[in-house]
Amino acid sequence: MTLDRAVLAFAGFVVLLSLALATWVHPYWIALTVFAGLNMFQAAFTGFCPAAMIFKRLGVKPGTAFK
């Protein structure tokens, strides 16, 4: 798995987890989805992604998304 795909998979997991928690635990968990969305939005413009930095340190190989 490449770095790009790992970040996309992690973002999708966070969104789905947040929706599940908002449904079954407390509606305020939707804030986690908002945070994930804002993080993806700013990463698209700045190129700064904390999750990518963590995955890179864990040894995930770099790559280009959807190639």
C-alpha cells in the first residue's frame, strides 16, 4: 500500500467511525467528521498532512494516488 492510499483509507475510516459513533453514542461525534473534512481540505491546498507524516515514519512507501 502506498502513502497516498494509506492516507485515503485512514480518512475514510475516520469518517465512517465518526458517523457510527454519532449514531450510536452521541451526536457530537460528528465533530470528528468535520475535523477530518477540514484537514483534507487544507491538505489539498497546503500539502501538509499529519497522517501522511506518521505513515511515512512507519515506513509506508511513497506513491501516486490511483496509478
